Amino acid sequence: MRKTIVAGNWKMNASKETVNTLILGILAGMDDVKSEVVVCAPFPYLSQVEALITHSQLKLGAQSLNINADGAFTGEVSAEMIKDFGAQYVIVGHSERRSLYGENSTLVAEKVKAALDNDLTPLFCVGETLEQREAGATEAVVSEQINAVIDLLGIDAFLGIVVAYEPVWAIGTGVTATPEQAQGVHAFIRQLLAGYDDGIADMTAILYGGSMNAGNANELIACEDIDGGLIGGASLKAEDFLQICRVG
Ligand code: PGA
């Protein structure tokens, strides 16, 4: 059985005050949660979250990383630094990083490597734009994104990777993929991995992301190949986020 994972991606939304309220709110409602729950905080708040979640089952993640260990990379943050704050996860290849900051699949694969080399679990995001979906290119796009990682690291790397399928047209738009649309791509991703190794494909957690909320999480996570969610907007309110966490 694959474990259900629910990860919150706060993006660039936080203050010391909201982080405090949000984390304490989540912790207060975690008793009946069986999923693995992760919060991916902006870099300046990693330390604050680390302190708040000590001795709890809540896990910490970052939202990006630089592939280098240290050196003259002004403004960047390494995997070692993220680890230093007790984080276990890092989002890699989010579509906002790909489209706004020019991260291509080759760089994303190198980031996956940097995360794995430092015992961080990459939440490795893939997904197509609306234009690509309408052109019938969804499978080609997702294959290219996944194959870049397999080409660099081999299929065994997926033993340490969590995949997140995030159709770009569903992110932050309120338009969620239907369970059929999402399950279709999730099954395709699992098949793609199975083409290299059946066992690894079966063990790999594949999360759905894109306007998942308390109202639609149930039917999405109920799908055979959907193993949880990567949640943006709905991860910013403790009660909304907890309702999704309780689904798994
Ligand atoms: P959303 O974001 O839930 O606000 O659509 C998901 C994501 O970008 O990871």
C-alpha cells in the first residue's frame, strides 16, 4: 500500500504571525490524521516552523533549492541549508518555477539529484498547460519532464521521489481536473515508470495538485493512482487543509 501524502505549498504567502496561527491550528487537529502531512514554507520561515513542529508528526519542506552546495550564488539556498532546518521535503519543478524563472527539465532533474544527494524527498512536479492539453500533448509533455529525471538518475531514483501531477490550467484557477482527467494522467505516469520497473512504479506516490480543496479532495484521492495532494490556496487555512489531510 502506498502511503497518502498531503503537502501544503504556501508559495510566497506568510508572516511570522500567520505561520504561528496556521501551524498551531494544524497541530491542534492532527490527532485523527493518518496521511503523511507536509508544509512547504518560504525559506525565511523554515526555522520558525521547525521550532513549532518539534515532536509532532507534521513534516517540513521547502519550495525550491539551488543545485550547488555553497559558494557565490547570491540569493540562493542549498539543499544542505534546507536540511539544516530539519526539512525532509523540497518542491522541485513547480510550474511557477518552470514558467516564471525559466527552469527547464534538465535543470529540474539536477535539482532532483541535489535533493536526493542530501536525503531530501523531492516533490517533483510535472504537468501540461491548457494549450498543450488542447493540442493533445499532455502525455508527451509529462513524459519529457519525467524522462529528463530518468535520463540523469535512472529509474531507481524514483524510490526516493514523490511525483506531483499538476496541470498548469488547474493551479490557482479554481478549475480542478475531474477525477477522470487526473486519474488518466496518473495512470499514464505509473505506466511510464512501469516501463522501466514495475515494482518502483507501484511504490511511487503520485500526488495531484491544482485547486484541490476540502470539497473535491475525497473523490480525487479515491482514484486508484492518486496518492494524495499538493495543495496551494487551501493549505493557508488550518481547517481547510486539515479537511484534506483527513481524507487520506
Ligand atoms: P492551488 O496550487 O492548490 O492553489 O491550485 C497548487 C500548487 O501550485 O501546488
